[in-house]
Amino acid sequence: MSRSAFRSASVSLKQPLLLAVLACACALPLLPAQAGDSNSWTVNRTMTVRDGGQPFALMRDGGNLITGNDADQKRVKELSRNVKGDFLWFRDSGKEYIVQDRATLQRMDAAWAPMRELGAKMGEHGAEMGRQGGSMGALGARMALAAVTFNAEKIEAIGKEMEDAGKPMEATGKKMEEIGKKMEAVQKEAERTARGVIRDSLQNGTAKPMATRG
């Protein structure tokens, strides 16, 4: 192959190679927002001082919601081994409380239902992106072999295949971006509702203070 021909083939590789890099990133394990059966869900969110409010956790059969720092999450998992049945845990003014009132737990669960639905959709698109990334990775391997053998025709042909394969990935990526924006707004509303549920539980007495740990 002449230098000019190889240079032309190299230029045509730019976009496909960028898509290959994207494919590799998408092929990394994704943390599912929903796992197991259709009723199983888990949300872990680190809360910082800037978030405001106090940490809380909803532990129910089939799904868990935990906010706070690592110590808070460790505390909740410890409680889940000792408390019988579903419960809501939260900290307020330095004190820990636990709620097992069914109506309160249902209100808290309902507040996060839209977030779970969006999380499930995000997980589906993430799996789709992973499959698309696998196909792109296979093309990348063929492209590498063609480049090593300086086969300009194969490079051009595979580059076209990679370009075509990248279009569905781009479409899936846009869907995930749109869902991500919705999740941000839904999460804010869910947390606002959750604070209201916690406030009501303190006022109506369904929140029971826990003994101070020594």
C-alpha cells in the first residue's frame, strides 16, 4: 500500500475508532437501577451536607432505599438484620427513629415509585447499549487486524460497518440522556415528599425513637 493510500484510510478511521472507544466504555459493567424480579429494586445514594436534611432509609421486602454516607448505610444494613418486618429509618436532630406503620411505609414507597420506573427503563437501555457495544468491539478487533496487515479495502469496509453500527448506539445514548434528565427532576420531588412523610411521622407519633447506642 502506498503512503497516500494508507493516509487516506487512516483519515477514514477517525470516526469509527472514536465509536470503538465509546463501545468499550459502554461495555463496562453497569450498575442496574433494578435487579432480580420485577418487584426487586435497590437505590443507594450518598448524601452530603450540601444536600440538606437528614439521612433516611426504607427497607421493604423486594426493595430498599438508602440515603446517607457509608456509615449510615452500614447502620441500616445492621438494623435490617435485627428488625423484623419492613421499616423506615431516619435520623433527626442527632436522634435515630424507626417507623413500621404500614400507611407511612406505603406513602414513602409510593413517593419513589416513579424513580423506580425510570430506573428500570435506564437499565433496559443500558443493557441494549452493552449489546451494541459488543458488536462494535468485534468490529474493532477486525479493524485492528486490517490495520496491521495494511489492507486499505478492508479498513474502508469495516470503517463503514462501524459507522453504521454507531448510529443505533447514538440513538440509545440520547434516550438514556433524556431519562437521566427526568430522573433528576423526579428524585428531587421524591425526596421532598419523603421529608414530608418523615415530618408527619414525628408529629403523629408513628416514628419511634431508638435507644442511644453506647
